[in-house]
Amino acid sequence: MCGIVGFTGISQAAPILLDGLSKLEYRGYDSAGIAIRDDDGETEIVRAKGKLKVLKEMTNNGSAVSGNCGIGHTRWATHGEPSAVNAHPHSSDDANVIAVHNGIIENYQELREKLLKSSYEFKSQTDTEVAVKLIDYYYKKYGLGPVDAICRAMIRIRGSYALCVMFRDYPGEIYTARKDSPMIIGISNGETYVASDVPAILKYTRNVYYIGNMEIARLEKGRATFYNIDREEISKDITEIKWDAEAAEKDGYEHFMLKEIYEQPKVVKDTINSVVKDGKIDFSEIGLTDEEIRKISQIYIVACGSAYHVGMTVQYVIEDLTSLSVRVELASEFRYRKMTLAKDSLVIIISQSGETADSLAALREAKEKGIKTLGIVNVVGSSIAREADNVFYTLAGPEISVATTKAYSTQLIAGYLLAMQFAVARGEMTEEKCAEMINELNTIPDKIEKILEDKERIQWFANKLVGAKDAFFIGRGIDYAISLEGSLKMKEISYIHSEAYAAGELKHGPISLIEDGILVIGVLTQQDLYEKTVSNMVEVKSRGASLMGLTTYGNYSMEDTADFTVYIPHTDPHFAGSLSVIPLQLLGYYVSVAKGYDVDKPRNLAKSVTVE
């Protein structure tokens, strides 16, 4: 959830670290710091509370700190309040060891007590300082070097972490280690980079190594050496990142979120084309055969947040097109459920980053039980991608805004394609019908473009909602699943209290919350459920609600019921969510802008949740 960047090479380190950290501000933003070491082993640490710009001002954009090796960090507070003292990097008492850390050390209090007895002193409230001093303790006790000291500390630490460590005795070198928290390493032109996410180093190199779980890397100028937890040297294959550096820039848009909303037609088309070849679905790169599909008896879709809402939509589509039963589970609940998974079932894990802590744990739980797994992820080489039996890569490119838009849309496309191929492989859909659906799926990008042309009307309506305190989203079937995502977009970036309900559940309690002026947004794209949901909207209107209707062109009677109506083009009802979610993304965005909030970095949230 925090951001880490490290560099060792010929260039000055501080400007590179600050540039990389600016690409990771979405991962953490309550404090920041850098540690720069020169060839003599002398180190300068600069830390600041607040946004990264404070640190940039303190260091004159890095030019005030000299050295060719360094580590940096943007923090999302877990242990200890946001402050300069709690900001990373942290050091041992004599500054022999300096480190930055992502993750949570669960047994830090126990380790802290041990270190206090060994005469260590603590200045911060963080678990990170414990890790730094534990490494220093083993380094001095055994005298066997950085890799040995880090390995011994890793064995003692419980929890998740990614560490970047510098030792006074090894100037020009950085040591990194990880457990359940992402870290990548890039090398280019005799210089070495390390970061917690791809955008930080994309400007410098697209050739990266992924350090594995419970592994350590020694980073020198233009070189990386890897070790396992037994201190044995191991080899690694390099991975090429296909994203362009420009894809991680705003490109003239006011916010990343708006840019990413507008990128959806392209990334949806790219994701379709990645598996549709000559008009047919081809899963050869995913590695899931028709024979394996026919053996599936049950599907579990496991995810968090917006990815969970994707799962809700995909559940409706799979169950409508096939005879398969689908259960959608929150990863944070699934991993602790004492449940028997059906034999010959498939667990589908959906995660943009491929590093979501609860989703990764759920994947491992399924694999331990011998259940086949499929990851739907956006990041090549991520933990879920590496550990799942099969992987469907969405081609959303780098998504910077905390509030997901384009990754969500590409995950929906992946779900549709899986449902269609499951149906064909199991003999429950003809090739001809599948071809018709593929043709319709190919129209989705252009139809999204058409919706985006209506953004001014949505912006006008959003400006009227600045004073709203509560909002409710209702729908049935797929429309309910999309309502969940629309509600999340509203609450996470505009801070308006928002809830989504299955429209038929209003009379079972939620309708008691309706009073004069409360905004209710009805999503009505499933024609066979249209009249029932209209009836629910009339019920809340009679109790004083203000109504927005979201429906397909042709349902003009909606204007007799709703105060404001948004129309989307007709499509196959199974795919309607890909269109109806676009106005809801825009609505959440424009309400947040009108309220003057930092859209890309909503309070208390981080892009990739890599800790529980």
C-alpha cells in the first residue's frame, strides 16, 4: 500500500527516487522520505509529513542531496500516526542499517521487547523500525554479511513485507527482500532500479525481475544477484513490461481517473482482441482447455472491492449462459471460511494488481485444497499471475487513480469471454450464437465512446449533488451488480454516504431511510426487469426521493418518473454493465471535482491493498 523506490548507479539518486515516488503517490501519501548514500558510506536522510511535494521542496527536487545510491518511500500509515518521526527510511541506532518497508509485521511488539533487552532504542511508533534494528542485530551478532542478517530476520518476522536495506559497510549496494508484498527490479545501462510497482521505473527500463516470496536480492550498479531463504544463489528470468512510459502520465487530463475513463474504449478492445482470433475465442495463451472446462462442476469467484462487483456481474452471465453454479465470495471472508470446496471446481481470482493480500491468500488456500485456479489480473508477473494455474491478462495498462475504472471494465470483458467459452465448450451454446455475441461484444468500445460524448449533461447533474449527504443505487440482476460499483465510485471519491440495494429488497428495510431530497439512482438495462424496477422507483419518489434513471435508448417513459435520465445504447443484456457503469464513473468523478477533492488520491485509501 505504501510506495518504495530504490536506485544505485552512475546518476544522482535523489531526483530519480523523487520522480519514482511521484508515480507511486497513489499507494501512500501521508508522509515521505529518502536516504541517499555516497561512495564513502555517508548517508543523508530527509523525511517529511504530508504530500511528496513537501519532501521535494525540502530537497530542492533532489538537487540538495548528493549521492549515487538511495532508497525512498511514500507512507500510508499503519503503525503510528502520520509524522516525520514515523516516516521512512528508518535506521539502526548507529545508522549502520537503513531501510524502507511496505507491509505489516505482526509480531513487532515481541521483537521490540527482545531488542530493548539488547540495548536498542526506538524513536518511532512503527513496526518498520523493529525490522531495521533486528537486521542490524543479526548483522553484528554473526558477522556473516547482509544476506545472512536479512535471512535471519525474515525467519523471525511474521507478517507481510517488502524491504529495501542499505548497509554502511556496503556503499553502492541495496538489499531487498519480500514476503507477500510486491517488489520489482529493473536494470538498464549499468544502473539498477527497485520499486514496489511498475510505473515508478517504467521511464527508465521495461525489463524487470520479479523477486519471489521469501527471496533476497543484492543490487549493485547494473547487476542483481538473487538468493533464497537458505542463502543459496538462484537464477531469475527477466520479464518485459509491454506498457509504454507515456501510459503512466496524465497526458493533458486534469486527473488520472478522467484519463483512464477515456481510455476504456481502447483497453476494452485490446482485451477482446487478446483472446478473440479470427472471430473465435482462443484460450491457448490462458492455458485453459475445453476438456478442462467440461470437467468443471462449480465456480467460485473470489475478489475484493470493485473486482468483487465484477464477479457479481459475471456470476449472472455465467449462470445464464451455462448450467454451472457460481458463488461469488469476498476474499477477506473466503480465506477464513471453513468450507468444503466442490470437487472439480474452479476458483477464479480477480485482482488488478495481482498482489491483493486477501485475494492472494484465497488463491493459496484453494491451491492447498487441490482446486484448480484461474487469475484475472492486469500486471504481468504479479504474484497471483505467477501462482495461479492459469491466467487471463487484462490489457488495461497502468492504472494510477485509486478509484478503478478501466481495469474494472477489462475484467468485465474477461468474465464475458470466459462465460461464452464455457458455454461453447460444454455444448450449451452453438458456435453460431457465440459468433453473434462476439460481434456484439466488438461494438462495446464504440458504444462507450458514444456515452462519453454525453459527459456534459452528467457533469451538469453532478454539480447539483455537491450538497448531497446520502445516495442510494437500486437495480435488479446485472443492474444490481452495476449499482454496487456505482455506489462505491460515489462514496470513495466524493465522500457522499452511498449504498446499493437489490431493488426488490427496498420494502425489507432500506425504504425506511428515504426522506425528502434523498437521491436514488435506478439502473434499468435488463428489459425483462424494467417495469418492476420502475415500480420501486415510484415507491421511493412518493416518499420524497429525488430520482435519476439510467436506462437504454427507447425507454423514454423513464422521463415521466425520474428527475434526470441518462441513456445508453442497446446491446446484448449480458454486456449492458459495460455501458451502464460509464455514466456512474463519470457521475462519481464530477461530484468529487465539484466538491474540490483530490480525485486520484481519496482519503484513507490506497490503490493496491497488500496488507490485511
